[in-house]
Amino acid sequence: MLTWLKRGVAGLVLLALAASAAVYGMLSLSLPALDGQGQSTGLNAPVSLERDALGQAVITAQNRHDAAYALGFAHGQDRFFQMDLLRRNAAGELSELFGKAAIGLDKRLRFHRFRALSQTIFQQLSESEQVLLARYTQGVNEGQAQSGVKSFEYLLLGAEVRPWQPEDSLLVIFSMYLDLQESTIKRDESLILVESLLGKEVVDFIMQPSNYQASLDNSEVVKKTVKIPNLGDIAHIEDVFHIKELSLYGSNNWAVTGQHTKTGSAMLSDDMHLGLNAPAIWYRAQLNYDTDTGTSVQVTGVTLPGAPAVVVGSNNHIAWGFTNGYLDTADWIKLDPQNDNTWQVTEQLMLPDGNSEAFTLTMSDYGPVKQIQGQSYALSWVAHQGYAVNLGLLALEQADSVDSALERAALIAIPVQNMVVVDARGNAAWRPTGAVPGRSVPSDLAAGSQSYSADWQHNETQRPVVKNPAHGRLWTANSRVVSAQQHQRFGDGGYALGARAVQIRDRLMAQSQFDEADFMRLQLDNEARFMMPWHQLLSELLANNGDRYGRDRQYLADWQACACPGSVGYTLVRRFRDHTLDLLFAPVEKTLQQAEGSLSPLKRYLEPAAWQLLREQPAHWQQHYPDWDALLLAAYEAAKVQLSETQGRDMAAWQWGRVNQLEVKHPFSRQMPLLSGLLDMPVVAGFGDSYMPAVQKPAFGASQRFIAQPGHLDNAIMSIAGGQSGHPLSPFYRAGFSGYAQGKAVPLLPGQISHRITFTPMN
């Protein structure tokens, strides 16, 4: 009996080993070739594609079109599946890969009809831009097909590979619109719902201006006296409704002019905050080519697989970076059924088996139509306009000064960004860059169709610019950057609270000279300045409630005033704040959830209203608690219950590094945990939070860290939250992640070349 059992176990082990070997062999066959020679009809002259130890693509070509081919080839080899997801996401075509489970998501995305718009915009591009996209596309498809075997994602899905098309590169940019500006749409939708259910006074109460304001001119939006509204019967509830905190897709960037560096060159820092997955969103590349006039260009930075441009980087004359602008680029238009024309369009959602499901959209003269509380509203969004997307970002590669960059930036069509640019001559400037609707009166609530402006059809050409301020410092962090007066023109598209911007500004003002190491320390700054009032409130609350909180009070005393990995006290303060907001605004959240809405898109605005409630302590917001201390203690106890359930009962285990640990996962492992060891990045102790320069959540944070002084790029830094390749057996799948996780200064410039492919034209 025992012998047969041993034989059975041995047999199972052998089967497991055989299966593992088969999987490994299958994956190995799809690894791209990194060395060799090739030919293509997509080239005019010889091109080389080299890679260093991190897998950074180093491309040398005689012209920009040939460089686009080689970049497309590298993207196609290393990232085709991720590119496929981006284009399908924007077009609402995920059901063709994932089946009926994705139908609901596709319907939400197809609402925008970006596939048709991308095709239209492609036809409007110049002949040279169309040729460049065609060359890039050919490179993508030839790179993807090079191994001769489909990548593991398509094998697991049983799906065919659809070739890349030139307009797909425009869809990739539209996918970024969805990431960066969909919160603007949801914000306004939530405000419309609040007004319709609870009245304008509740809107005014929860939308009070922030106490944290850090515009570049230091102007402040004046806070008006707002009375706390009486919620009536809905205030008396005994349930708590969690208000989900949405990730704020944004970023930090800042700069100092040459007067604040030893070299005399201006210096830039940029870290873009996005969802973190494996592989990373960005792809390191250096392009070397000649212009039509014979000038040599070398530009190094990060690219977005699917698009042919360097998004953030330096050409050694200038360096540039972006943060999400959050100007108001969307309005909901309330339709008049008697006077406003609507019509229906039927879209087909394809499924893996070749069948399709019909989906009907209602359209209007102002945009696609949605029902909110039984009323029809049309969405006017800059992303729906023909000027939303172009290839203008390519022009920055050849700018040789801040002034040249500002001139070229006026022609860039992307989701509106705060562009900060510096040059080797010591200049630094900020400008909102990208598509901004020409309509001059943005609206937080619904606008009437009778007030709709034809200026929606035009991009705003008059933009504010700040260049070389007297103090020599610039900063943006997704809060308001424009002046209080300009704010009336450009509106609020979902600004961050401003605590990050204030902390960055104050750090910059406290020092006179900077180098790359100083900027890196600021990128990793996790001091909890924003949380200090909450720490004081909780400390006083527990001190007033006897000895039963003695251990809690000790952790609060030792909290280190930072989102540090070992801090239990920070965890207690952070979770206390979260649950206090949930409890304070539970009546409002319950009302919205009953109408299929939520305060989640507005949660970043609740801080001023929350503190007004805590100061004034109105009885009509006290709910069923005997006093306000009881309400706050209930919030704290709820936080502890939640921590006990997720982290265990031992309070010593509630360290912030564990509670907020960074888990960069592959989308497949989220659905199939058995693949985690093969596909995911190593788990990292949490080291940041939302309201400080070091932004970090379990799957969200700085997607890259870039620091550069043009003219002195040997010291420049580019650290990325993942590796170059999407293939789990590639040596580049995790290369660079450890440097990112440890906060190291990973060099921007390529290291020693380890692989080389040469291409020649095929006549």
C-alpha cells in the first residue's frame, strides 16, 4: 500500500515537472530575438536597435521615420499585448478578448466612440505624420511577429493577434484620456446628483475651497462663509457607508532655474502617478537620428508603447515632464426634449466566438447622452473633439531652449498637462499643454443646452505661462496652478486637495542650492504634514477616554510623523481619518448610493467641510450618537475592527509598510493567483501615501522618477516601477524594479550595450 502511494506521489510530481517543462518550453519559444540582422520595406536606410542591461532600447537611424520603425519593432517585441489592451480599452473592444464578462465595460467605453474618431483624426494628419505612423505600425507588426509564436497571453486566452493599425496609436492616447480625465466626468455627474437629491446648499458645503492652496502666483481662492446644511430626516441613520477613495491620476513635478544649481543649468523633477501593473506602463528608449537639415538629435526618456514619441525626457538641450492639469474639460448639458435633437447609433460588440452583441447609443448635437435621475444629459468633453489628439509631442524632441519648447508645446494635443520644461541655459517654465475647450464658462453642474457655446469646437489658444519667476522655483502637483483669476476661466476638473503641492513648494523655498540627490529626497518625502491635525485630534480624543487606550496612545506618540514602513501610529491616524469621513458623510453617501451614485469622485473635496463639522459640532449631524466624542470614538473603533480583520488582532502588525504594501501585479495574476510567482513584481513595504510627495498605494504611485539637468545628463535619473519586457522569462521583465523599490538613482542614459539588431532596407 505504501509502495503504491509513493509511486502515485512520484507520478504526480513527474507530471507536474513535465507540465512545468512544457509551459516553460512554450514560453521560451515566444521570447523575442535580441541579436541579429533583419530587412524591412519600412526603411529608407540602415537602422540599429540596441539594448543595455536594463533592456533600454537604443535606436540609431538616419531619419525620424526610420527611428519610428525601430521603436515600433521594439514595442512590438516587448509589449504588444499591453498595447493591444490600451487600444481595445479606448475603443471598447475588450469583449473580443475576454468574452461576455467584459460586455458591461465595453458599453461604458464605447459610449465615447473613440475608434471612429481616431480614424477621422488620422486622415487629418499631415502626410509626413501619416507616413511616420505607418512606419511605426509596420515596425510594431514585424516586431510582434518576429518570434513566430504567439505570446502567452494570447495562448491562455485562445485568441488571435489582431495586427496594429496606424489609428491604434491615436487610440492609445485616448486610453490616457480615460485614465486622466474620466474622474472629471464622474465628478460633475456626482455634483448633479447631489444637487438634485439634496440641494445646492449641500453642493456648496462639500465643495468649499481647500485650505491647501499653492498656485504659482500664490493667489488664493477666497473662502466664503458657508453654513452647515440641515440634512433633516436622512441624518438619523445607524449604518456606515464606505466612501471609496479613488486614485488621483496625477503626478508631481518641479524645477529650479540655473541660479539654484552649481552647473548653472536648470533642473527638473517629474514623477507621474498612475496605476502600477506588470509590466510597467512606460518603456525606456533613446532615439538617435538626423533631421532634414542635418542636425543630430539624441533624445532619452520614456515612451508609451503604442505611440511613437518620447513622452518625458531630455535631448540634452531641454528636459520636460508632465503632471495632469485637471482644468475643467467636460460639461454635462441638460437636454430639452422639445428643442434638442437626439438620434440613435447601434454599435456591435464582438465576442471571441465571432458572434456579436448589439449596443445602442443615444447621440445629440452636444455629445453622447446619458440618463441621470430620469433626465437626459449630453456629455460635452474635449476628448470628443477633433483637436483632442495629434503627434505634436514629437516636436519637443528637437527643441533647443525653453522658448522653443513653449512655442512647440502650443501645438501638442494630449490630455491637458502641466508641462514644466528647463534648459541648459538655466531657464525654467510652466505651461498648461494639451487640448482645452475654447468655451469660456466651465460648469460644475449641468449647463442648459441654450447656453452651449460653439467654442467647444475650438482649442483654447490663450494659455498662461510662468517663466523664470524671481525666486527661481516652479511646482505642480495636480492642485490649482493657475491664478485665482484664471481659475474662473479654466475651472476645476477635479483638482487634488493641494497638500502635496504645499509641501513641495515649502521644501523648495527652504533651500537655495539643489542637485539630483536633493530632488530625489524630495520625491521620496513621506513626512505626514497633512495628517498632523488628525493626529492631534485622535491623541486628544484617546487621552480624554481613560486608560483603555494606553497602548494606542503610545503608538501615536511614536508615530514618527511620516508614512514610514514601521509606523503603527501613522496607520492608526490614517485609518481614523478615513472612517471619520465615512461616518460624518454617511447620510449623504447613503442617499447617493440609493440613486446608484456616490461621494467617491468628490471625496478629495471633503476635508474643509469635515473640519467645519468637527469645529462646530452641530447636533443635526450627530446622527444617533449621544455626543461628538462618541461619534469620533465609533469611527476609531471601526478603523481598529477593519485593521483586525485585514491585518490580524496584534496591533504591532499594523505597521504602515504592511498595511499599505506595494503589490505590482500582472492583470492575469489578479484573476489567476497561481500565476503570481511567475508574473508579479516582489512585494515592497509601503513607504508613502496620498497627501505627501511620496505618493504610494498598494497598486498606485509614481510610475517613474525622472530628474535631469540638460547639459549634464551623466547624473540624470530615470527609475521605473517595472521592467522593459512583458515576457516573464525575459531578463528584462523585472530589471530595474529593485532600484525603483529601494529609491535608488537609476541612470537615465543607457549603460553598456549587451544586444544589437541591425536592419537594412528591402528594396
